[in-house]
Amino acid sequence: MQAEETSVTAPNAATRAEGRVGSPRFYLTNEFGLLVLILLFATIFGLATSGFLSKFNLFTLGRVAAINVMIGFSMMVVIVTGGLNLAVGAIGVCAAMMCGWLIEDIGIVWPVAIVGGLALGAVLGFINGFAVVRSGLHSFIITLASMSIFFGGMIFLTRAESFRELPPFFSAFGRLKIYGVVSPLLLVAIVVGLLLIVMYRYTALGREMLAAGAKPEAAALSGVRVDRIIIICHMLSGVLAGLTALLLVARNGAAIPSMAGQLGQDWLLPAFLGPVLGGTLLTGGRVSVLGTFLGAVLVTMLTNGLLLLQVGEFWVQACLGVLLLIAVLIDKARRTFLARRRIV
Amino acid sequence: MQSLWRADWFGPLVVTVVAIIFIAAFNPSFLSPLNIQVLLLAISVNMLIAFSQMIIIAIGQMNLSVGAIGGLAAISFAGMMEVWGLPGPVAAVLALLIGVVAGFFNGFFIAWTGISAFVITLASLSIFKGLNLAVTRAQPFYGVLESVKAFGATTFLGPLPWLLIPAAIAFVLTWYLLNRLPLGRHILAVGGNAHAAELSGISVPRTIMAAHAISGLLAALAGICLVARLQIGQPTIGDDWLILSFAAPVIGGAVLAGGHVSTVATVLGVAIVAIITQALVLFHIDPFLVQVVLGALILWAVGVNRWREVRVARSLKRI
Amino acid sequence: MSRYREIVAALAGAVLMAGVAHAAEDTKVALVPGGPHPYFSAWEQAGKDAMRDFKLGAADYKVPQKWELSQQNELLESLVTQGYNAFLIFPGDPVGSVSTAGELADTGAPVIALAGCLKDPSAAAFCFGTDTGNSAYLGTKELIKALGGKKRIAHFTGFLVDPNTQLRIDAVEKAAKEEGAEVVQVIADIDAPEPAEEKINAYLAAHAGEVDGIITTAWVPAVVSANALRKIGDKRIKMVGIDHDEVVLKGIKDGFVAGTMLQNPYGQAYIGSFAADKLRSGCTVKADAPFKSNALTNKFIDSGTVFVDASSVDNYVASMQGITKDIMATFADTYLACK
């Protein structure tokens, strides 16, 4: 079933990645489908609830979406190689706590501390990547274990104590409303997204990542150092996870060990939701940065809309599941319909 | 000896035996009847959870909703006894049915739409867990029948818990299914290469639906056994099955891409995780360090198996 | 379940007597716990009763779908959009929720930390709840009293990411030290029933002979330990639990559990709703209010903790009622300055 889907839509992994506006093929892409769904549900929620389009709601919606998008990106860059990184949450928390520790206990100025946090993210990502490459084990099992180790190490060292003596800059950043609606967190997510698009489309490194994910043996034959690429992908994932966690620090006004839940597991669902809805293949080799962004936005919006609709408080989750199912079914129907019309 | 060395369950077996000997040497009470009983209890339920995921791994998919299905079956089981006053076996059968239906629901949507199992089961995870919350409003069901409680708490032949029986039956049937029945061959064939399987006349959609229904059944059985073991219908049952459900088959050498799983090795994977968890308690590990040690030990366990695989591959090359 | 309704009905009746009448029909109180958990279920009825008794526009119990800080934040933000203007929150994280509380307060809504506290400084008017550290401390003292001579204690508690867990570990340690007892084992991270069952049973299987008493300071470990002791049939090991789960209460009646530290969720939500409405309609927190201090905040009001054992377990409803009534009777005069 899945084989058929990829053979239709992915003759060339790299160019397929972003789609081209205007070409008929664009209307077949995941990205277009997600855009339609987002507009559709936004209209429904806008009409059905009073507050959905209020400035405050759009602001908080954007801020929540930004975090989910960033979590999605940090998973996506590893999925590209056909791997997984279950430790995104654990790495993120470690990076945030590192940054908090550097500021509060060591007294380093915050820009350096941020770099320190991100560097720790890169180091932990490197450990994952190195272990995957050297052992030949699937990244699933490596990151499953390292999730436990990283998070456990963090809890042991911090004794679950938070760092909150951060410069006011952090929480001001989290609360800032540009034109009353846009959160700077969302801008960070958009900038990161644009950088990722540039990387995958225009740099040799990005193309090598896609090649290593699609067909590692072929890539190796054509001179790509697959092992090195996999390690770099894990490091990138670590840095992005760290950045996400730092955005959360800004949002929460403190570096707290529980920000990603027990073992960082709270991040796992958003981490997969965005990329998978956005059309990134779990087997690797195909990536959609825009799709990941839109997928995360869609899910955030559905949750927000359901909360505003005031469906009974214990029914929200069931409704979210049903809506998600309806959303993917609508998208499927759209594609089938278009594909048929094109053939006829 | 050579064939033994090559068997995929050999690595996990070595790890299990080494772990048992090592722990027992330092702490003889590890082999006390009561401790063996506790260990077997943990293994029996976790085994069902692992099988439920293993079947889906075999067809090359993932089922994120195992915990949600198990939880829904568990609270239905307890709820039907408390609210409707149904006798235990009837409630159990109905709860198993719910599991099958829930699994079939997953399989149907995956086969019908061709959308990745990951997405479908992610959505259904929310639906099943949401139904669970809507029914229980986060309150446990306490009205579990005494007979069910006794089934979860008592033993036969010394330290063997009764809960071992459903787990053992599930083990034998799963092994038989995957190794002897046509359906099992179909499942593995679809997991290995769906396209080739279709060309050889296997109905891929039907196989997917069957696999998911079986997965739902096993998850529901695990949920029911947990109600008996916990003596209470907790709405949180199933919330943290996901990682375990993948860890055990993968430690047992399952290939996530599908087509290759081992029932025996998966059981050993479950045993390894249970033994490690118990050892951490036995040795008074600082609670703040437990997670670190657990992670390191899992790495060690898979590392040993990996080392064996590499050696086997090398010796095969030499021939 | 039925027992629970009894308590709730009885409490509602009792508190009605206290009778207060300052209408504020446009006050919409939101009662937001950290996630779905049986502890908070009394909040729903308490909110309804408060709405009726104090003529509030609403006092609704709103539950985040999962026990996640981000889910709670999302819910709170959407409640602002829905027009709620007074917030009673169990903070998902004592530090991490400070910023959200600040944003809520910026909309002009009073914010009260309920059942658990925010770490100072925060925008919360005050914290009204159980002093988790103190409850663990008192529970340990009761346990040691029940133990008599033998004094080796095991402590089972919840998630380590919850900073309250460290407070509890420290409090148990402190109480034990004062009485010359020894905490031989701390098992944590067992807020889910499956791992709790596995770890607690494994511990008892190997080390039952080495402990004399068990103190549990979280809901799930209390339930699981009570069941485990019943299963082993061992009445030598004394246990003190926490909260009012039926399994624990039944364990007390049957003699497998020495007692439990009750908290007062109904009173928290009922009196909290009252206070939130007052704060909205012109009252302020008195500058010289006799707040207590705990590890997190200097503006703490104790919602009451009671130890019940076999002799008092049948009447625990009455003792909880009594506490709620006492606090309610003097609450406005003690803590609020109204024009």
C-alpha cells in the first residue's frame, strides 16, 4: 500500500520535497492538503466559537504551535536518515538545565550560556549518532536507552531542582507580542524552518543527508560518507531539541526538569505528529519542512479549537482523535479525487 | 552448537542467564519463591503487551495504540463487573471483544485508506484513551469481583502465579501462528515485502486487518490480566506500555522494518527488562540513578546480542 | 464511589450553614487540576456547590487531558479566551507555572494556587492546600508511633520530576532522624500502577524481613502497597498511606494499613472559589494576614490534613467537614480586607 503511494509522488526525492506552486503536482502535495485543512478548520472554529480569532487566542495558538513545530523539526532531521531519535525530549531538557545552571550557578552571561546549552545538545546528539554508527544497532534502541541515561543523569545532577534566576530577557521574550498577535517564538520556528529548507535544497550536506536516507549503499558508492552524515543528523537533532527547550524556558520563565515530562516522553507524540502528517517518510530519504510545520500547526489548532468548543472536558481527547482521523481521510479523498481526474 | 549460536534467541538467553547468575550471587533472596513469583507476574503481563506490538512489527508497521486499547479493555472489564454486575468470564470475553474490535478498527482504516499505520494508530490512540477518560472521568473502578482478584493474586505449584496461564497460552498460540499457520506466513511475508506478497496471491488488506485484530486481542488480554493483578480498574492502565512494547521485541532481535520477529526471543527480552528492573530495587540503587542504570543495562543487553550477530555474520562470510 | 457522594453531600450541607451572600454573577471561576487524577474529583461538586451558595456565574472543573505542563498551559490559555476571570490552579510545576500564572493575572483575574503551591515570587494571591512536606513529616511520625520499638522504614513516592517528591523524601528523612528511626529504602517514580506494582512487590519479596514500616506519600504507591500487604497477609509491617482511596480505607478497616494522611480537596475548591470571587469583587489579601510558610511560599494557608486510623476511619467524613467549616467560618476575616 505504502509502496504505491511513494512511487506515484516521489520520482525525485529532493525536488519533490518542497513542491512547486503553480504546477498541477502542487495540488497533489501534502503541503497543499494541510493548508486546505487548516483553512477549513480555522473557518469552522472561527464561526462556531467566539474567541478563536481573538488576538489573545491567536497569540497563544502561535506560541504553542511554535514549540510543537520545533519539536517536530528536531525529530524530522533524524527521520530523514531513516532513523529515529526518541531522546529528543531528554536532550532538550538537559540542554535547558545546562543553560540554567551556567547562568545561575556559574554566573556566565546569557548568550554564552545559550551557546553552552546548545553545545550540550550537540554533544548528546553526537553520542547518539556515534553509538548508532559504531554498533550498527537501530537508532530506536540506542536512543531508547540514551533517553533513560541522559534524563536520569540530569535528574541525578539537579535533584529535580529548577533554575529560575534567569535574566528578565528570557521571560520577556516568551511574553512579547509583536503587533499584539505574533509570538517571537513563532518567528524563531519560521526562521529555523527556512534555514532547514535552504539546507536540504541548496547545500551539498542537505542533499547528502537525503541520499544517505534514501539509499545508503548507493550513496556510499557515490562518495557520501554515510556514517558521518548520520552523526551530523543526530547532532543537528540535538541542537534543535536544545533550541526548542530554550524556547520553552522563555515561555515558562525558568529551566525546569519536568518541562518535557518523565524521561522527556511528552515530546514524543508532537515529535512524530508534525513530520508524519507533513509527509516525511519514516523510512527516510524524503523530507518536507513545510509539511512538518503545517502538520504541527494543524494539530495545535485542532486542540485549541476543541477546547474552545467546550465539548465535555473528558471528551476532548476522543474528539481530537476523531478529527485527526477525519483530517487524514479528507486529505486522502482529495488526493484520490485529483489523481483520478488527472488520469481521465 | 553452531546452530544454537546462530539462533536469534541465543543472545538474549545468554544475557538472561548471566543476569540471573550474577544477581543471585550477590543477593540469594533473588531466587526465593516469593521473588520468583513477583518476577513471573511481571513477565506474564509484559509478555502479552510485547506480543501485541510484535505482531504489528512483523507486518512492518507500528501500533501506537496498544496501551490505549489495553486500558480501554481493562476499564471496560472492571466497569462491566461493577456497574452491570456481570460475572467475571462474561465481562472478560466482552472486554476481549472490545480489544478485537478496536484492533480491527485500526486495521480497517490502515488497509482501506493506505495511510501509514503510524498516523492511524496515533489518531485511534487519542480516541481509545479519550473514551476511557469519558467513561471513567479518571476515577478507578473498584468493583472487581473477588474471584478475579484471587486469580490475580494466588499461585499454583508453589511460586507459579495463575496469571502465567493466559500468558503461556498466548505464547504458544502466537508461536504456532507465526511459525505454522498460513496467516502467520502471510503476516511475515507482508512485513518482508508487501508488493511481493501481493504478487504471490496474498490478500494484503486482509492480512493487515487480521494482524491488527490479533494485536488488539492481545492488548485487551494484557489489560484484563492487569486488572486482576492490580485488583482495581485503573484508568491509567496502558499509559506507559508503549516503550516497553517496542523494547522487548527489539531486544529480542525483531527488525522494525518488518518480516522478522522471534516469539521466544521477545519473551526473553521481556524477562531481561523485568530482571533488570527488579535488580535495581534489590540492590538499593539511589532512586535518582535508577534511570541511568536501567538505560545502561538495556544497552548492555542489546550490545551482547549485537556482538553475537556480528560474529555469526563474519563466520558465515568466511565459509 | 457512593461513599464519595455521601461525603460530598454532607460537606456541602455543612458548609451551607456558614452562609455567605455577596453576589458576583459575572465571576467565572475555573478549577484546573494538573491532569486527570481521582484526587481532584471532589473539586467538581465543590465548584457546583460554591456556584450555588455564592451565586457565581460559574465555577467549573476543567481537566487537562494529560498530566503535562504544556497541556495545562494550553487549557488555561483557552479558558481566558472563553471568558473565565478567576483561576484556581494546581500548578503543573511549582516553578514552571509561575509564568502562566503571571499571564493570567495580567488579564485582571485573581489566581490562587490550589492543593499545591507556586514557588515565590509569583502572581498567585496565596496558596491554599496541603503542605506536602508537613503531611509527609506528620505521617512518618504517626507511623513511628504505631511501630513502637522497631524502626526501619521504607518510603514509596511519586515522580522525581515533581519537586514535591524531593520535599517528601527530605521530610520523611527528617521525621525519622528525630525519632531515631532509619529510612532503609526510597522507591520513587512509581506514579503509574504497573511499575508501582512491579517495584513494590519486588522490594517486599526480597526485603520484607528488613523493614518494619512503610510510608507512602503518593496516591498510586499507597493503593499498590495496601494491596501488596493484603496479598502477603503480613500485619507485622505497619503502613501509613495518603489520601482516601477505597483500597487504602478498606486496608485500614481490615488492619493491613495503620492509617492514612487525608487531605481536603472539597474544602480547597469550595473555599477557594469563595475567595477568588471576593478577590474579584474588590477585596484584597490582608497585608498582615497570618500566612504560614513552607518550602515553596510564604503565603500558604493550610487546607487541613487529618490522620485517620482504624478508630476514626468510619468518621473521617465528619472530621473533614469539621475542618472545612472551621476554615470557612473565619476565612474572610482572617485573610481578606474588603471595602
